[in-house]
Amino acid sequence: MQQIAYRGTPHDPMAPPLELTHVTVGYPDGRRHHALEDITFRLEATEQVAVVGPNGAGKSTLFKLIAGILKPDQGSVAMYGNKPDQHVCIAYVPQRSTVDWSFPATVADVVMMGRTRQIGLFRRPGHRDRAIVQAALERVGAADLADKQIGELSGGQQQRAFIARALAQEAELILLDEPLSGLDVPSQEAIFEILADLRRDAVTLMVATHDLGVAVEHFDRVMLLNTRLIAFERGEDVLTPENLLRAYGGHVPLPGAAPA
């Protein structure tokens, strides 16, 4: 099969942007048998998907698996026909609660980190790299924050900076783990505007969220996960009483409300 190089990465033009086939991942400490079990799905180009499920359902594990941070015990993960660790164009934005915000870096420094794999470890950023970083900051409305320390920003500003880092990376697949957590409504709306605008860059998007109403309103499809893939369709077809009971047990959240 002929391959093309897109943003520096080999792609199979007949393959989907992301495909998981019978993927199973165990917990390294053995506290549970599986973090994910027999997961199979594929995404379409430019699709925007919400991933929902209770705490401990495997959402963060799924994202780390796609990003190449974790390896499957069984099954396969492919992006345009290649393993995730062969790609520089997968951007993973973890939960803000897991980030060390005391690290002494400016917003511009953080966004430039997105260029590291494009530049190489021992090369200095060039004019094009700096231009890409500036454009990414402008794109998310954070150009005026470039010289601020990342730890001084509000939650919404920090999230915009991390999305800018993904844009500077020239990512084709962006994984956002709970990007709306702790944000007020205006900050959430600003994030949604940025995410909707990513379609014109042919970016495919996966967002983990606890808000079922947000999942239905803002995303093309909703993936309901609890170790296994329970449903993956349009939000209205996924968040049925039967599916929610399978995912959440007796603690079924109402759409529009985050589960306790």
C-alpha cells in the first residue's frame, strides 16, 4: 500500500485517522484485572468525539494508550495505519490536576514544547518554529499571555495554552482529558469555540468529560465507556436509560449534570 507523508509522518491514505482493534490493557499493580477490555472502534477524519463514563472507567487509560504512553496487552492501535509511537502528530493534553504548575516556564515556553519532536532534542527553534508558536497563541486568544508564567494563569487560560501547544505541534489528533473541569461557563464557551474551529485544520478530536449534556450538545458522537465500550454513536442514541444503567449502575447521572 502506498503511503504519503503528512506533517512529517507516514500515512496510509486508505486507513482511518484512528482505529483500535480488540484492545485490552491490564493494571500494572494487579488491583483490577483490566483497565480496558476488548475495545474496538474507529474514528473518521475531523470527527469530534466525547468520551464519557464513571470515574475509573478507563478514559485516561484510553488516551494514554492512543498517545503511545501505554502499550496494549492485547490488540492493536493504529493511526493512519501506523503505531502511535511512530507519530509526532498525536497531542495529549492531560487533566490539569496532574500538571506541576510550579514549573518555571512561560506560556510561550510551554507552547514551544509542542515543537520539540519537530525540531529535535538538540536543535534550537528557528524562525518558522517561533512563527508557528505565535500563530498558535493568536489562534486561542492567548498572544498577550506569552510572557506570563504558566502557573499564574487561570484554569481557562492554562487550558488555552495547552491547546496552543497542540496546535504548535501540528497535531492531527488531539486528546483532551477533562479540559472543562473547574472552568466557569464563559471559559468553557471559549474552549468550545476554539475546538469547533479546529475542523478547518483537518484535526480529529477526542475529549473526556463528565458532563453528559455537553457531550450530546457539542460533539458528533459520544463514546460511553466503563472498562468495555458500551456504546459509540450519536449522543441521543448512546445516552439511553439502559446504556446509562450499564455504565453507571445505580448512580445514573442526568444529562447535563456531572456524576458525583
